[in-house]
Amino acid sequence: MTAPEDVQHVEVTEGGRLLASADVVGDEHAAVAALHVEAGQLPAGTRTRLVDAVLDAPTVAGAERLTTAGPAGDAEVADRLRERLDDVELRAAGSTTFTDGTVPH
């Protein structure tokens, strides 16, 4: 089990409002991120900013691979992960989409 101090929390905010967040854990081999996007109308690019924040997190930047779990059907997240990762694979499981890819260095 991962200790709470090993979890990196990233947020996308605007005007003091939390728009999206992720919890990231991992090591030099693999990182895992759980993505959350708030409901309702969000500013354009919010999901892209979330993916960028996750990939810029030290845990992910130092890892070989990244696995994400996020909302199913979120095309903006999927497109940005395809742009930023290599060898991307997506798979749906209920209301969640899992994405695996190689972190380019």
C-alpha cells in the first residue's frame, strides 16, 4: 500500500475554483494517476491542462510508463495523452477509461 506522503496531488484551478485534479503514485518504472474532472461547464482546455500537470509531476517525469484512470468518453483527455505519450493503449471499463503509455524522455 502506498503511504499518503508518497501520493502527489495535482490540481487545475481558475479563479479559486477547483476544475480538475489527479492523485499520482509511482516509481522510476511506472506511475499511476487517478484523474478527476469536476462536473458542469468548464473552461476550454481544462482537461488538457490536467494531463499536462500529471505528466509534469516529478513522479511521472521520472517514470518509464504511465497508467491513468479517468472518466470514460473524455476525448480531450484521450487526445492529449496520445499527444504526450508513446505507444498509447486505451481500454474502457464501465464509466472509466484506462490509458497506458510510455513516457518520452
